[in-house]
Amino acid sequence: MLKQCHVRWLGQVGYMQAWTLQKELAARRAADAACDTVLLLEHPHTYTFGSRGRRAHEHLLVPRAELEAQGVAVLDVDRGGDVTYHGPGQLVGYPLLRLADYDLDAVQYMRALEEVLIGVLAHYSLPAGRVRHLTGVWVDGKKVAAIGTKVDVHGITQHGFALNVTTDMGYFQKIVPCGIRDRGVASLAGLLGRSVPMNEVMLCTAAEFGRVLGVELVGVDAIVDAGRLPAVMG
């Protein structure tokens, strides 16, 4: 019998609000007061810096104050990795799982998340894959999905992945994405030359997550309403 994992679409949620929710759900999961959960969402324009600290801040190419004056959030967070961008048109996934139940270590878990996203892009006939020594998912040498995770002291995963769907790629020009200077970034819509409905990508991602992690996803039907995805906070 497959393990069950709840999936929730939150709509567009501020980074700090989503981060607080992650921490709350992780604490509940550690106490066996909640099931494994995957949060799917979008963020407003946000840059986050991972655990590489000062080196990551060197990869911000415009003054922080200038971005903040434009209403763009700039935050230090506790995931792994360097600097990345989140914004509208990007599907973000935050799995909150008890990792030991999946017989994976932290590195294997990141590879599994890559496999999920490779499967999503294969659905659109895009030959996605990995690049040796670099985390993420790539098409023709350009990163389409970034991954940055954390496994807390209770063995619960936090943070996760970000897949560029219809993202405004101009925002990546203000950073060195993930600290990688010699490779570009891309979106699903840009690679296909057409727009892609977010609900379509979300459902495909949920299906691939279930397949790769070997779980039964609960809640997908409840968040699909006549071809749109309502916000379901709380």
C-alpha cells in the first residue's frame, strides 16, 4: 500500500508567509500530528540567499536597497545553495516529508526531486537532464528548475524546487543565478514558444512527484475547479 501525501495549492503567497507555514507543518510532522505534505505555490518577486552566505550576496548584481524600493523582497533563508529568484509564473514546491520513511539520504532526495522535474519536462517533449556537479534540471545547457533543500534536526524536509513556467526571465539578469556564471536560465514557455497553463503544469508535477516518490497524493481533485486552481491557505 502506498504512503499518502497531501498536496495543497496555495496560489501566490509571500515568501515569509510560506516559510512560516513550512516551519509549522514541519513541526507538526515531526510530532506525528500531520501527514507528509507538498505545498505548491507561486511567490511575488523575491530573491533569496541560501547557506553560502557572503559569497551568495556577491552574486546580487544590483543594490539591495534598489530592489526593496521596487517592492522586491530580498531574504536570507536556511536552504542550501546560492542566490535564486522567485516570482509569478514560477511553480514552487515545498515537500514536507519524513525523509527516513523514503529510504533516501539528503543527496538522493535532491536527485529524486530532479527526476520529478525531468519527468514534467518530458511530458512536453523537452529533453531535460542533469549537469554533472550542478544541482537542478537543465535543457540545452540552461537551467529550467532550481533545487534547494533542508532536512531539519527531526529529519523533516523543507524548501524544495522552483520550475520556471511563464516566469519573466528578466529578473534573473539581476543576479548570478545559483552562483553559476557560465550557464543560462530558461522557462518552459520560452522553450516551447507558447504559454503553458499553470494548473496543467501543477497537475503534471503532482503526478510525477507521486510516481517518483512512490506516494498516493491526496487533495489533487479538491484543488482543481473548472480548470483553475483556487488558493487554499489554512
